[in-house]
Amino acid sequence: MIAENPELKNAIKIVWYFFSVIFILIILVTLFKTKEFITIQCEYKLNRKECFFCGMTRAFFEISKLNFQKAYYLNRGSIFLYNLITLNTIIITITLFKNQLNKLTL
């Protein structure tokens, strides 16, 4: 279905590029800023509940320091999500470089 519709394919690529930029920014912030940089409180946490993403920001900061045990303690899904974001960043980088190389050779 996607191969048959080039407009849909281009729309999906645009959305993927958009979210990839956001993911790259998340990785860069956790690598180069301190935990104190982010002071947002989860609304669930204010009501003494927990959501799926509670502790994710602090866990990402811990992963950036290679402290995987503490990251897992803060949020069980953080290491998996961080790896997915990193993998997506690698794939988008390779895709963009291939596109640029194809443009240069044409």
C-alpha cells in the first residue's frame, strides 16, 4: 500500500524525520546537561500515582552516565527506549547520508 502511494510514503518520511530530530535532541540534552536542567514534575506524581514514563528523564540521564542499574531502577523501560532512540538516530543518519550521496552522484 505504501509503495503504491508516493504521497503517503513522503508523509511518513516527513513524520519520521520530525520525530528523529526530537529524539536526537533528547539524546543530546541528556548527554550535555545535568539533571537539574529539567525540573518538570509529572502530573501523576503530584497526585501520588505513577505513569508509564515516571522516572524516564532521570533514567536517561543515568544511562548517559553509563549507570544502567540505577536507570533500570528509575524506570524499567528506560534502557529499551533509549536503545530504540539511539538505533533510530543511527538509521536516520545513515539514510540522510545515503540520500546526500545519491544527490551528489546524480
